[in-house]
Amino acid sequence: MNRSLPSDDTLRSLHAQSLHALSPATLDRLRQARHGATAAHRGRWRWWLASACSLVVALGIGLQFTGHGTLTGPAPAPVLASAEDNSALYDENPDLYLWLGDTDLAME
């Protein structure tokens, strides 16, 4: 299965012979087809550009609907108790204990 490939010069001479064997009308159609293929390839960047622009616009609209692109204002400050409020929790009121001792609510 080890066939030797023809040399480059052999392939070039075969190509030249085949070009001489073709009619001028066939060669003209081949040139037109080749020119049409390169012209179609040149216009592809426009489609890529249009697709990329529409993708950017769609992403921008999508971000507006989700709310990630807008600022809602400053974040609310966390509620922290001051030192004075904490000290009020630890103050004992002796009247509370007297009232609890006099009522039956303490046992419930």
C-alpha cells in the first residue's frame, strides 16, 4: 500500500495540460465562480458585525430588565443599639419583682 506520490513538477504539468484541454467557455465559468466565491467571502464580515451589534444591544436590554445596570441608592445603615440602650436592658427594677411576687402570673 505504499504508493509513491507524484512529484510537484509532474502535478504542475498535469494541471497545465488539463487547462489546455478545457474550452474557453468552461474556463470563463470557472473564473466567474471563483470570483463570486471571493466576493461572497468579503461580505461576511458585515454579517458578523451585525450579529455582534445585535448581541450587545440584547445584552444591554436584558440587563435593564434584571435591574443589574441601575443604582437604587445608598444601602441602608444597619440598626445597632447604642451603649445607652444596652445599659437599659441590664437595669433591674425592684418594683417588677414585687409585682410578680404579689400576682399569680409568676407561676404560669
